[in-house]
Amino acid sequence: MSENEIHDWIRKQVADNDVVLFMKGTRQFPQCGFSSQVVQILDYLGVDYQDVNVLEDIAIRDGVKSFTNWPTVPQLYVKGEFVGGCDIIREMFQASELQTMLTERGVSHGQQPQMA
Amino acid sequence: MPMDANEIERLIKKKLPDAQVTIRDLAGDGDHYAAEVVSAEFSGKSRVQQHQLIYEALEGNMGGTLHALALQTSAPDS
């Protein structure tokens, strides 16, 4: 597949699924500590998400980096928009911003934000 | 080949001259770093845009030469 075709495929994944995590390994068996951290956060929050294992296809691994202009994996998409890699997701989770963002975008998760 | 912490700092400051950069070598192997970067350039930018600026500064080394760089970015007084 050409890079354009890969980008079209990625665009379709993030359009068809509310939450998509491009990662090394699978959500059951992450093969990188950074991917594993994001999986743990999403599982903790009870978010339903589609995982894409970039280790299965070098074209996807390279394609997702050029698609987002982001040089590393994992990459999390919510409602078609790139939210961040491991550091950003962890920071947002710790500040409860991730939970708020999911709620605002209508993505169901087990943790509802606490009212002040 | 691993990358030297001073080289990381030099590249970041080349792109963001006002940046305050703190780098820690997490594993002592020259391959796993954490960097805290404070720069006025970050104000008004999303976290993704802030990190993208750093990745641009690293001139393609991120994800290749440099395997792991945990990033924490902020604007002064935020």
C-alpha cells in the first residue's frame, strides 16, 4: 500500500471508532512500556477502544507517524482527533482532563468526573 | 546510537532560545530521558503542539536515535 492508502486506512479507523489506540502490541499483550501505560489508563477508565498493533505492519507504523506528524507510538485518537502520546495521556489522566474530555465528546467510560 | 543529554538540550535551545531545559537520564544508558521544558513559545498552544515543537527541534532524532524521551512542557507561570 502507498502512504496515501495507509493514511486513508488510518482516517477510516479513527472515523469508524470513537477511540483508537495505535500501539506496540495488543491491549491484552502490550509490547512496550509506553503503550502499556496508556492501555492501563483506558482500561482503568472503562473506555471501549479499538487497538491497532503497529508492530504487525511496518507501513502502518510509519504511516501513523507521518499521518499525525508525531514520531512515536502509542498514539491515541478520540472522535477522529489526535489527543496525544503516552506523556500527554498520563498528564491529562492525572489532572482528570482525560475523563472530562471523554465525557464532553460523548464517549462513555466508567469514571464520571467529580463535581466540585 | 544513544544521544547525549547535552546534545538534546542544545537542539531544544537552538529552536527555543528562551527555553529552560531540565534533562534526566532515567536509566543511565543514554537512551531513556525525561525532559522538562519551559518556554514562552508554548503559551496558547495545545500539549500536542508543544510536544511537536520539541520533536521538530530534535530534527528527526526522536523515535530513531532517541528511543525514549518523556516530555513535560509548559509556558512560564502556568
